[in-house]
Amino acid sequence: MYLQNKYTNWYNSIIQLANSRELSSDVYTEKHHIIPRSLGGNNSKSNIVSLTAREHFICHLLLTKMTTDNAMYKMKFALSMLMNVKNIGKGRYVPSARFYEYAKHGRKQSMQALWTAEKRKKHSQKIKLYFENIEKTSKKELDRRDKIRKSQKSKIWSNNAIQSRLHNCLKNAKSRKGSTWTIEHRLSRHRTYIENNLDIALKIISLHDSGLNNLQISKQLNITWDKVKYSLQHRKDFEAYQKYPLNIP
């Protein structure tokens, strides 16, 4: 995992110097794990050292050059994350454009190494299997949705984030302007919706036939009123797909 090279020697020298000195209280410092936690390090005092912001950046840069295989990708990812730290102190080190490019390129490499085509496929199957088997009215699923809803409500958007989001929305709207949906596109989307929502649509139809109105159904199944409306408007297609899937265009 660790290489014995000049970068390792430089790293050890910085750590030894930091452990043997005493800095005044007005010097800006940051805590650094000598053995990174992602590589098996812990939070013990012997594994933590106070570094200046510049030393902290250099140490993370050296870690990407003194490790191998998966450890190297983890260190490249950590270096990229360090670049995203806000300037919380006047002593915060700002790396050069060359180092910034190196860190971002390293993060891309680390993500590509982590999320291989096989792993992405397994993860996609896992998510699909979860939503196929989960009971949408179960306590576990309701708690998960409630947690997401609370997180979204408590999220604070900065002015820059709002402007960026607005800019992207306007840009996407401009790119779509003038484009037309063919009949084939609409039928394909309708068929996909039927395939993905067949079970819940059949429950909606059953509850509607039992005498419940749209609002009562949406509350009982904890779904949107629009989903109830769409399922009832196209109940013939859902019922036909249940019997003869290939007949739906």
C-alpha cells in the first residue's frame, strides 16, 4: 500500500517537524490524520498532528504519490475533497491551478476505478430489486420518504446555488424550445409508465371500484393525486397490459 520513495520521506519529514515544534496561537492550523482513516488510521492523539494549511495540502498531495492501487485512488479522492473546503481562515492555503487540475483529474480516476461497469450494474440491480419488493405503504418506506422530505425542507440554498439552479433551468428550457414529441415518443413513454406502475395502478383501480374517491385513495396509498388520476384515466391500458403485455404499443 505504501511505497518507499522520496515522497514518503518528504511526508515523514513534515510530520516529524510538526510533532517537534510549538506554534503560536495566532497561526492557522488544521488537524491531519498521519495514517488516513480511509487507510486504517484512527482518531487517537498519536495519529493526529497539527499542520499549517499549506502543509496539510502538501501532505495530501504526497499521499497520492506514495500509495498504490486502491489506496492511491482513495488519497486522490481525499485530495479533491480538500480542494472544496471553504476558506474558513485567513491562513487557508489556496493551491495553484496546476495542483487544482491534478486533484480534479485524480478524483475522476478514483471514481472510475471505484465504479466499474460491473459495480454500476450490480448497484442498479440492487436499487431496482429494492423498489420492486418494498411495500410502498410499509413503515420502513414511509419513514425513508419522511426523512428525505425533512432533509429537503431543512436544506438552505445560498444565493449562488439559487442563481445556478435558475440558470440551468432556463438553459434546459431554451434547448428544448421548438423540439416536438412524436407519437412514437409518447407511446414509448406511456408504455414505460405502465410497466413501472402496474401494481400500484391496479390497487388504485380496485380501491376506486370499492367506492373511494381520488383523494381518499391518494391518502391511503400515500401517493400523489395526479398518479391516481392518471391510473384511472388509463385503466383500460393497465388492465389490458396485465392480461396481454405485448398488445400495448
